[in-house]
Amino acid sequence: MNEITGVDFSGIDLQDRSEPNHARPFDGILDVLGPMSFVEPVSATEAEQYRGRVPDGLLEFWHRHGRGAVLQGYAWLCDPALLQPIVEAVFADDPEFDAADFTCYLYEFDGRIEAWGRQNQHCQIDLTAFDYATVSVHGPGPLTHQRFGTVTPDYLVGNKLMSLARRLGQGMDEEYSDYHMFTSASNRLGRLEPGEIFGFFPSRQMGGEGYPEDMQKTRLVEHLLFHTQLDRATLRGWEPIPGGDGLSRPYPIRKLGPQPD
């Protein structure tokens, strides 16, 4: 039997509050996250195929560093083609959004996806959330940051990547935090391999309670495609929280997909 290799973050400052350089937001990301593993090189020719589909800074990052796992598998910079079947299933026959507009560039240990849209910009897809699958589209329109106001696409995505360590480190002592769920599953089951996530069995949308011990290794694409068959995802909007110092909260808008006449 192979020995299980868990995760160890003792050499990484998960509370690092670094902000990206505004002129070059992708510089220094790996100084915060640590080295990537399972690195797949990206040629200039391949990167150029995504010109205009994701921010230019991300293309440069791919070409310089490749794509792979950061934070020992907590998140994965991925080949967009891997998740295109998910995008097509999520936005199938929707009158407002076209799946071809969205390019997935990141997935997390539990199957959450970050995508970029040429028209609609920042998009988050969470098909395995409690109760129902959700999609948030933050565009079109100006891209904003709570502290810095309007920012560039490069800054928004660079900041998203740099903040992964901080997100992982939040609530380290809480039972259902990302840190607890990810480290618990990794130390019990071993580190994730490319194309794998930790999924809940049974699914949280089928009565599962979402306990750490319910997580099992599973194939990313197959697991998410299964969840697209449970129900159509709910499009969410975001509204300011009164007195929330610039924070927002989600609210449901409608189901994605074909709409009633």
C-alpha cells in the first residue's frame, strides 16, 4: 500500500497580506503561494490562442511559469479546455450568456471554478454548494476593488491568485473552514493529483451534511457534470450590505438555461 502524503503549510505564511503590484499584478505571486507542483509548460503559441479571452497578464504568467497546483493542491491553474464541458453544460440554451464567452483558468480543491468572460469578465461557478449550484457573473462594467476602486483585469485576476493563501488561512481553527476541510481530506486520503478534487459523498445537494469525513477523491469533470444534471445553476447578483463598509451579499436572480416564454 502506498504511503499517504498529506499537506504541510509550516513553511508558508497563510496570513500574508501582500497586495499585487498595480503595474505588474502577476509579479511575486509564487513568492506568496510557494512553488507550483505538477507544472505543465505553456508555449507562447498556446498562450496566444487565449489572447483576448483572459487578461494578458495571465497569459504572460502561464508562459513564464506554466500551469499547475498551488498551495499543495488547494487550487489549480488549469488548461481551460479541461473545464469547457462544464461551462457548456452550465450555460446551455441561456438567452443572456454564451458558454463560448467564458474561459476557466482556475479550480479549487472542492470544485469551485474561476472563469473570465470576454464580455462579462469575472465569473465564479460553484456547482457543489449547499442547497443549490450557483453562478456569479460580475460584469460587464467597471471592475472594482474594495480598497482601490476601479482596477484592471490584470489586477483583479492577479489579486485573486495572490489572495488564495490568505483565503486558505482564514478560520484555521474553525471546523468547516477551507483550511480544515482541505487539510483533513488531504491528510486522510493523500494529496490531489491533476484532474482530481475532494467531493462530498453523498452530495450536499442530495442530503449530504458536508462533513470533512464525507469527502472522497473524485474526478473533477465527471463530478461536476453529474452536478449539472441535478438541477440548473442559479445566477446570483450582489448587493451592498447596509453599513457593511463596502461589503456585498449575494441574492438569487434566476435559473440559468432556457427561460419560460
